[in-house]
Amino acid sequence: MSWVPKILLLEDEIDLAETLKELLEESDFDVDMVHTGNDAVDASYETKYDLYIFDINVPDMSGLEILESLRGADDATPAIFISALVDMNSIAKAFEIGADDYLKKPFFPEELLIRVKAKFTHISQDIEFDALRYVVAKKELYKDEKLVPLGEVQECLCDIFMHNIGNVLDKSILMECLHHPSDAALRVAINKFKQLSGLEIKNIRGVGYMLEKR
């Protein structure tokens, strides 16, 4: 199963929102559609998205306020604004708070689709191994399509092992993932990763470790 980018679309013009949602879904994007600022905030807390598409003038709170609060909460999800506001202050504010793109209304829906696709054109392929799927671009590991919670060290180890299936990895390479490198700390970190992922990682005595091919 390949990765399907998940998009949160905030647009209070119902007809436009439904048109954009249909167009994006026809291009194999997974789209959640909301019409108010509060609903967008709730959705962003409940679900991890790969892209935000926000109108600015919407009920409850503006798209600018939403993105600013998300950025303040360390949410770096790419964001595209679609808005009838064409004054330079609004556009400047959008990019100042962390927008990636700004599309002025009215626009052809296909133009938005082009810009959305451009956000994902350079994303690497997923790596699939047994019941696991590693999303390279996001450094996320899924087991039976459920996200595996990885800490910073396990995330680093996962990235190295998944890119080197069947290769013996020198301990020195894996040590770079640790805050306080030592043989004991590496064993603990790898055992933790094995527990989380269910992977069988072989200790090649005196050399390093290997995630064996099936």
C-alpha cells in the first residue's frame, strides 16, 4: 500500500470546497473538508496532515490566525492559502507566519491541483518490509498501517536500518544516533527499537548489526 498524502481543506464557500475536494480526491489525495476555523483547529489536533489548504476569511477565526497558532505549536505542515484578499499586507503576513504558497481567488481549481502536486513531486518512495511501511519523506514507521511511536533515537536508527536492509552496519554509524554513545547505550536503543517495530536485528559480533532480508 503506497502512501496517500492527507490534506486538510478549510473553505467556507461550500460549492468551491466540494469542487476542490472532488478534484483532489480524483488525483488520489485524501482530503478532510471543514468550513470554520474552529473545525480546522480541532481537525489539526486530531489528525496528522501532510498539507493544509486554508482560506483566510472564514467563520470563528481566520486562516492566518490558525496557521500562526499551529506554527507556534511547532506544527511545520506545509500550507497553501487560497484567498480573495490581494492586498500586500495579507500576502506578506501569510508568508511571514510560515505559508508555503498563496493563491488568489478567483482561480482555476486545476491551478491549485498543480501547486498541490508540486509539493509532493520530490518525495521518495515508501520502504515496505514485512508488515512495516517506512515513509521516507516524513521518517514515520507504520506497522499494519498504524503509526509506531518512535523517539528521536529510534527514529534515527529506523532510518538507517530501513535504508540498509541486508547490509551489516558498523557500530560507529549507529552510534551517531545516540546522545551519549557507548556499546551499552547502543544495545539498549536497538532493543527498544526492536520492541517497538517487531524487527529482527542481528548482532554481528565484533562488527555491528544487520536487519536481515527475508
